[in-house]
Amino acid sequence: METIFFLIITLVAIVSAILVVTCKNPINSALSLIMTFFCLATYYVMLDAPFMAAVQVMVYAGAIMVLMVFTIMLLNIRVDATKKHSHKLVFGSIIGFFTVLNIVVVLVKSRAAAPTGPYSGEMIKKIGHTELVGREIFTNFLLPFEITSILLLVAIVGAVILAKKKI
Amino acid sequence: MGFEILGLPMMYYIAMVAKVLVTFVFVLLTVAYATYAERKIIGHMQVRLGPMRTGWHGLLQPIADGVKLFFKEEIVPSQASTFAFLIAPLIALIPAFITFAVIPFGGVIEIAGYKIPLQIAAYYDTTAGQVFDVNVGVLYILAMSSLGVYGIVLAGWASNSKYSLMGGLRASAQMISYELAAGLSIIAVFMLSGTLSLSRIVELQSGMGGFEWYLFKQPLAAFMFFICSLAEINRTPFDLPEAETELVSGFCTEYSSMKYAMFFMAEYANMVTVCALTVTLFLGGWNGPLAVAIPILGPIYFVAKVYFLMFVCMWIRATLPRYRYDQLMHLGWKVFIPVALVNIVVTGIIGYFI
């Protein structure tokens, strides 16, 4: 059951990922990208990580992509009229080739093993994914969390200063 | 009863299909008759009669409207981006409906020895003796509501008309701003409940004869959440995206026939969702006097509370004039978000000492 579901989702993910780069209209590309994010969220659900799935949809599909669509709309880029850039194609294929090679080598050399460490599937099911993530963030990873917050604060202040001439 | 498919009893599938069908039909009917109720209520508030001609006191009006919209000519503007134009109403409608999957509308009922929790995405674990549902229920709803904005933005952009584009831009700016405030205001509830699962949140409000509501513990959060939700679903007094006086009809100016009806349905379905979520988070969900002892009372209490809140929405629409755009943004960013943050801090401090 889960395998069939996984295969269907994977098919959708691959087709929409291909559509992201092949669509002529940037809005349609953006829509396909949202579809890909959805499929990623589904993978998280299947991996017993519902919190990650919800955040994936909320942050990527709900916030970042809205801003992207917004930008495309405001700049009013209609059908992409770019010429063929052969160097882009060459670099793209080289990077793609090495990425695939990397994945193949990793998959062949090491078999995907069950997760080790304190956080087993049973424990996540018992305590809850959200609770575990929250506990880790506010205890063991408090310093990185605070640093990220300050970074975001700096970015917000910077945005306000750039956008507003008179303060 | 011993018959199993893929490791789950047959009753599980029957119950699931039944729950989905009942909820879906119920929401659709509510949406249809909400349009009628709104016209009738606002009519009487303004000393008019509202629809009177179709059926007894206009009771068949929603059906007449549906048939009319169904048979209207379908127009796609020649300059529109066809794909986005066609898909936008669907993107607006689907998130509005699938939100109901996680909202609990009743307790656990027992049919032929099989216990069924009245919540679509939930099952009753007989060994643990409790209901398991999506344990990120609220986040799921927030995620889905953040997707609803695409329908409106795409509709506005794809129509290729200046009124639609303005409506779409306004809608997205408004929805993004108020989503933040709505999300921040309900954090205070989670600080009290300690869980994101909606069935658990309802359970925690069952004390004191079914009246231990979070509304009394978090009145400010309840108030802010309801207002921000109204703004997020573009209801009056925040219906700037479709301000008739300035923008013709906003993002759905170029739409006709069933596609227009879909936006309309999405708007009302969103209203039902928001009311149902407010009831679940703040008004005790399906709790009420004797609701645990007599399971059938749960759904009745729930529906009654949801309908009351929908009446409040219509009441607000009949009473208040529309906000101006800068007032709207001011209210969202400079009033609600700081107040919600202060509310979180105060709840944290009080929660730490009690």
C-alpha cells in the first residue's frame, strides 16, 4: 500500500519537477514548483515527520512561493522569450551528471539503514514529532536558534531601512 | 466484522467513507444555504424582506442561483493565461474544503461494536483506548489556509485585467499580513494546551460541565483570531480585494458561470472553516452539557456553535463599513501583531508561575 502510494507521489514529483524547468510561462513553472513541494511534504508524512510536512507546506508553498509569484506578477514577465544559451546547458548537464553519479555511488556503496540514535520511530510516535523538535531546539540547539533569530532580525531591520527613506 | 483489507477492519473503511460523505455534503449544503441566510439576515437587518419569490420565503433561492450560474455562458478572456485562469477557481476551492479533514465535530460513537471518532482524519486505537488524530492538526489548517491565497492571486493575474490584478495584489498582501497575526494569536492557546492535536484541544476544554473554554482563559486571543481570520478570508469589513465601488468585483471580475460560482463557494466554505476552527479552539468544540454522556449531542452542539458564529459574521457584514487599505495594514501590522506577541509573553509568565 505504502509502496504504491510512494510510487504515485514520486511520479507526480518527477513530472512536476520536469515541468518547472520546461514551462515557458514563469507562473506555470512556479505552480509546478509548488506541486513538487507538496510531494516533498508527503514524503515527510510517510517518514513519520508530520511537523516537517506542515512546515514545508507553510513556509515553502505558503510563504516563499507566494512572494515568488508576487514578484513574477509585479514584474509582469509573460512568456519567457530567452534565446538558447548553450553554456548554461553545458554547465547544467555537468552539474546534473555529477549529482546523479554521487547519488548512485552513495546508494551502491551503502545500503539505506534504519535510523540509529535515540530517536526511533516508536519514540517519535509516542511523544510526538512536534514536541521532540521543540524540545531539541530550545535545549540542545538553543545557541544556533538564537543566532538565527538575530540574523533574521538584522535582515528585517535592513529591509525596513532600505524600503523607508525617512525613518 | 472479521473481514480485513490491508490490515484494517472493514468497518474502518465504511466509517471513513461515511464520515467524508456526510461532512462534505453537510458543508456544501451549509455553503449553499449560507448565501440565502446572509441575504435574508442582512435584508431583515436593513428592514427589507430579502429573497421572497422562489419557494416559501425564498427557500429555493440557492438552487435557483446554482441553476442560473450553471447555465451561464463560460467566458475566457482572449488575453488571459488560459491554464492559470482555469485552475485558479479550483485552487481557491480545494483548500477551503480539505481543511475539514482535521476538525473534530463530535466525540466517539460506537456502531456495531466498532468505535468511530467523529473526525475524518482520526482513528480509535482499541489497545491504547484513545483517539489518535493528526497531531499537527492546527498547523495543517494554517498550511491549507496559506494555500488559498494562490487561487485569488492567480485569478487576478491570469485575467489580464487591471481591476483583477489590483484585487489579486490586495488580496495577497492582506492574506499574508493577517495570516501572521492569526498564527501568532493562537500560539497562546497552544501554550495552555501543550498540544497541536485538535481532538486533544477539544478534550481539554471539556471540564466544568463542558464550559471550560479557552475563550474565558484567552479572550484577547479569541477576539484577535476571529478578526484576523475574517480579514484572511476577505469578509466584510475587510473585503478590499473585491471592493465593488473601486474594483468592479476584484479578482473575479473576468470570471463567469461555474468558475465564478466556485470562488463564491470558496468564500463561504472558508467562512464555515474559520467558524469551525474558532469553535474548536476557543468555544469548546463539540463540548457542552451532557455531551460526553450522550454522544449524539456533540455534533449538534458543534453545528449550533458554528452557525452562531456564522450569524455573527453576517451581522458584522450588515453593520460595519469597509476599511480603507492603509487602515487595514495599520491594524494588522501595528496593532494585532504586537498585541499578539505581548499576549504570548503574558501567557508565558502567568503559565510559569501557576
